[in-house]
Amino acid sequence: MSSSAFAQVTISQTQSFNFTPNGSQSLTFNKINGNVSDFNDILDITISIVFTKTGGSLSVDNDSAESGEVTFTHTLAGALNQGSGPALIDSGFSTGWAAVNAISSTTQFLEATTGDPTDEFNNTGLGDFYRFDPDPVTVASSSSIASAVWGQYFEATGPGTFSWNFSANQLTDATGLGGLQQALTVSQAQGTVTVEYSLIPEPGTIVLATIMFGSLGGLHLLKRRKK
Ligand SMILES: [Ca+2]
Ligand SMILES: [Ca+2]
């Protein structure tokens, strides 16, 4: 095994969420114990989101006198929010990667209204009605955090934690005809957020070095590599 194979440590933490929109869930992660300057090298901080929307529905009652194609859209708009936690600014100085939309859509032909009241939603079960039950949708997003804010992920005085929250809002739309009455049920928001620290510990300064190298021989290899 080469010395470089010893050198890099990747610490991965994953937290899961599962809630009913509209809402949010707090996710707590560990900071790295030490100052940024305690480390020989910080290679990367990567955050990954996997977001799944399951269930929910969108029903449409066409109350217009016209028939035609109607496009149903059933979206769960998710976002990882910084709150009081470390900045979510990526290496392109954007936070846009932290917003994830799980989108389902279908286009259906609806008949003209069938005699039901034209000022309210009715489940007629006839040709002017359709219920869209979308399949589960999973979207993923991942980004490397800007080095300018890496210090926010470290705790100089010892082990520390931080919390972000993941939020999800249900959005629906039906377009194509006038007089469309809509009724919806919300999806469930489920998924994970993973924080990965890739770094090279400074020998002797932190527990991480012991865990990774397990012996003085390993530490010696790292020291030699730095010369
Ligand atoms: Ca109708
Ligand atoms: Ca109606």
C-alpha cells in the first residue's frame, strides 16, 4: 500500500428525513473537531441530497363546455436550508444546488363538463374527470462547498454539531382548458442528506489520525511524504 493510500480520510455522515408537506425537518451533523489550520490539508466538503416524493394525487373536474387536453403537474419543491448552520455555498458561489424539485406530470384528454355544478370541484367519475396518481420520483443533487466557508464546518474547542433543515412544499397545476376545478392530496417527502469531509489529518493532533492510521508506522509514512 502506498503512503498516499493512507493519507486521505473521508468522513461521511448521512441523516434521513420523512415528513408530510408542507413542512420541514431538522437534520443534525457533527462538525470536525479542530481548527481548519489543524489539518494538513482539506481536500473537499461535499454535500449530497437524495429526495423522493411518494404518493399524493391531483384530481381535475373540467367544468368548461369545451373538451381538450389537460396537463397535470404534481410537484414537491424541496430545499436544504442553511438556517443557523454552516453556509451551503458551493464552489461556484451558488446555493441553487440545494433546491430540488420532484416533478410528476401527465397529459389527459378531458370531455366537456357533464352536468355537475360548474362552480365547484366534483368527482363525477365521468369523462370530464381524471385523477392523477403519480409514481414515486427521486431526484438527487450534490455539490462541493466553497473553501471560503469551510471554517464553519469545524469546531475549534471540541466536538460540535450543527443543524440544517430540509423543507418541502406541495405544488400542483392543471392547464389546457378554462374552468378546471382541482383537488389534491400531498405527497410524502423522504430522503437523505450526506455530508462528506475529505481531508488529510495533521499527524498527532487529532483522534482521526489514530483511527485512520492505527499505528506509528502509518504516521511516519505521512510525515515522510510531506518532505
Ligand atoms: Ca364538470
Ligand atoms: Ca364541477
